[in-house]
Amino acid sequence: MYFLFFLKVYYSILLIIKISKVKDMKLKKLFIFSLTIITLVVFSACSDKKEEQKLPLEEKKVKVDVHTIKKQTYPIWVNFSGKTEAFKDVSITSRVTGELKNRYFEAGDQVKKDQLLFKIDDIKYKNIVEQKEASLQKDKASLNLAIANVKRYSPLVEKGLAPKEKLDQLIAEQKQLKAVVDADIATLKQAKLDVEYTEIKATIDGVIGKPLVDIGNMINASSTELAKVVQSNPLYTNFNPSTDEVSLIKKYKSEEKPKVEVIQSQNEYNTVKTTGYVDFIDSVTNETTGTVAMRAIINNDDNLLLPGTFVEINLFITDQIPVIAISPNNLGQNQLGPYVLVVNAENKIETRQLKLNYSNNDLVIISEGLQEGDKVVVSDITKLRNSMSVEATQVANPIKF
């Protein structure tokens, strides 16, 4: 542009030189008039260019969307990863020794408490019951005789017709036989229990696994695992918050047992969601990881979740505490840490460095750097700079729940 300007000036000078050499006055006047017109056109064009350059600087402003900060309540959730665990996991064993005679289930069956699962040969134990019953009857007869002797001999001693020492001996024999009968009753009771124990039953509701011992094998009392029953409704879910997160939960929780939402997602077509509540928070911190063991009980009515499954856990803290918060999408990061851009009273961009209290996928809670009334830029900030004049448009709160 400047090159053309100087070129035109140079051309004008040449015209002046030529005019000075022209003798004819009419022709000279024509040259002077032409030069004047050219000069005015050149300067007018340059002036117009300058005005065009000034206009954008003075009038053109970048348009931005802003949200005015207001202290308000939000539902605050904390996100964790965890793993499910069976509510109960029971090994089925026998209380008596013997040959395994029968099985009454298939692997994977849903079984109920007290449902018959296995049968052990009971002939030996029934014989023991008969023997104990016979011994009991014999000892009862002896006890009855001893009681009769004491009753018969007591009046004689009272009348002085028999020595008291003899009566004392009879009373001692009666007590001894009473103890024998009591022992017989106890051993008979145990013998009958052993017969009952030959029927091995489920101790909980749940799903039974595959049998671990084939029919015909000898079973040792309490040492041979026959099968395993797992109760998976409800389920435990274990996770490990940091000490800071545990402090946040304990300080602000709205409920004594905070509620949780649990999600297990393999793909968009296979997602399982359920709910529950926290039932355990450990009282010590793991020195290696700096975390605290926590557990929730969750519903699993459809048995879609299996023990040992990795899940996402959303723990609800509160929706009762007013806070200053922004959307994570509006948060920037520079060498000084997290920041946002705000539009000040002069409609110019200003950077605010922030201190964060807590953040998740939905919101960022601010402890320092923002206050009520600040206008935070919620549109694209990549082309914005400090002190840049902008035209701000108020929009709705970008935090969605």
C-alpha cells in the first residue's frame, strides 16, 4: 500500500518537472489541474484506509457467553472405582464322617436355607442311637431300683430299726445312677444329632457351585469341602477413598449411611445400574496407599452382578450446603494452576487463578478465586486474552443435574 503511495507521489513529481518545461500556458494549466486531482485522490484513498483500520479497533468486540456466579446448593457426588463381593460365601462341609451316598442339586442351582444337598450313609449312626437308647433304659431301671431302696429304708432309719450308714450308702448309689442316666441322655441326644447330620443342608440362600466330591467317596467331618454356596443378593461393594475424601464425606454427609449408585458397564448395550448405601468406613488409613477401606451394600435382585466384578460407584454426600461452583468444561490450567476467565466491570477479560475444594465430572467447587456476582466466561476461551474488550451475553448455568 505504501509502495503504491510513493509511486504516485514520484509520478506527480515527474509531472511537475514536465510542467515546468511546458511553454504553452493552457497546457501548463491542464497539467497542474491534473496533478491536483491525482494528489487529492491519493490522499483521500490513504485517509479512507486509515479510517477503515481505526474502525475495527474502536468498535469490533469479541462476543462471549458468561454465567454470573451465585452461591447455591448442588447435589454433590463423589466418584470411585470398586469391586463387588459376595454378601455371604459359605463352604459346605459335613459334621460327621462317612461315605457320601447321594447328591440332590445341580451346579448353579439357586438353593434355599435348610435345603437338602448331600446324604451320608447313616446306618452306623442309627445303630449307635439304638445302643444309647438301650443303655439309657438299663440305667434308668437301676436308678428306679435305687430310688425304691432309699424310700424303703428311710422309715427304718427314722424308727431306729436300721443303721443310718446304710441309708447314706443307698442315697449315694441313687445319686451315682442319676448321673449315669443324665450322661446317657446326653450321649443319646448327640447320637440322634449325628443321624441328622448325615443329611447335609444349605446354611444360607444362594447359588451353589459345582460339587467338589463325587458320590461314593469317604467324607471326613469338618475337613472335606463338598461345595460352595454364594449369596449375591444383596452384594457388598468395596472401594478405597482418600483420607481427604473420607473427611469430606463425614463432614458434609446428609444421611448417616450415605446412599450410592453403582454402575457396571461393558458397552452401551450392556449396562447394569443399582443402588445401595454405605455400611462400613474403616477407622484406620492404609499407610502404603493413603486410602481408607469403605464398603456399601447394594441391591442385586436380578442377580445381574457377580461377585468380583469391577464397578463404578457414585456416593451421594449432600444437596443442602450452598457453594460456589463451576462446570469442569469452563476450567483452564496454566503454570500457576487452575483458572477461569471472567468479564470485569469494564467488559474486559480478566484471568482468575483458583483454589479448588472438590471436583468431579459434574462440577468444581471453588474455595478461593471467585465470589458471587463474578461473570465467568463459559464459551470458547482459546482466542481470549487479558484486557481484551468483549461483548458478554448472559446464559444459563452450565452445571446440569
